[in-house]
Amino acid sequence: MATQLNRKRDYEPPQIPDRLYFKIGDVARLCGVETYVLRFWESQFPQLKPNKSGTGQRLYRRRDVELALEIKRLVHAEGYTLAGARGVMGQGQRRQGPRPDSHIDSREGAQADLPPAERSKQMDAAAAAIGRARAELREIVGLLAAPAQPPARRRSRLATIRAASGSLFPS
């Protein structure tokens, strides 16, 4: 068991050449996996999305190669399942992003740059739009709350023909 833990910690990622794009075969050689494994990982990890050339060939960027190497490390060296590796990758993205409590809405930031007169005009316009929306919603509620009217009775389209002689075919 101890040798297995040491083997897991021994993972050394290969050097990635300094190129703009990598073909799927190049990435497969760097990662030490088959190309079909990379294509499967693309379906399992939404973060791994290589570009495609005009002929449909996958073109991986350096970020995609690093992501594939990270997936390989998690699955092969650390022993995660694909679902577990997906969870770890998702947590890593959330940690790197902005914290929810420190997030400033872009509209608020844009309003802070405006002079007070412009800001009050925008606030008045927003309040008016909200008022119109409320009035429309009240009208809809009134229509829905009104008692349902019985459907209009339709007249028959066929007219009855009276036979004068009692025969279906008058002569």
C-alpha cells in the first residue's frame, strides 16, 4: 500500500512545447493516452473544448493540453474516477473565479461613474419601466381572475332541407 502512495505522488508532467496549436496526436503522445481517450474526455469535461480547423481536425491550445494533463494526473496518478475528477476540476474553476460577496454588478459599476443628475435620470427611467410592468401584470391578473364566460354557442353549418313530397329526391 505504501509503494502505491509513493507512486501516486511521483507524477511529473511532461514539458509542453512552445507552440500555438497542437493536433490530437501530439496531445495524445504528450499525455501518454490514445486519441480516443482524449475525444472521450472532451465529452466528459465541458472545460476541454479544442478548436476545430476547417477540415474538422481538433486543434488544442496550450490551455487545453494543460487541462488534458491535469485530467490524466487526477485519473491515473491520483486515482479519481471521471466523475470525481470532474468535481475537482469544477471546484478549481469556482475557486479561481471572483467571490460572490465581492462581485459588483457591471450595471452598478457603470452607474457609479455617472454624474448624480444622469444617475437619477436612469433611476427614474428604471422606476417608470417597473411601474409599467406592474400595471401590465395587474391587468393580466384581473383577466385571469374574471369569471370564465361560457363559450359562444355555435350554429350548425348544415341547413335542414324539408322534403315536400316525402321523397329524398324531389322531381
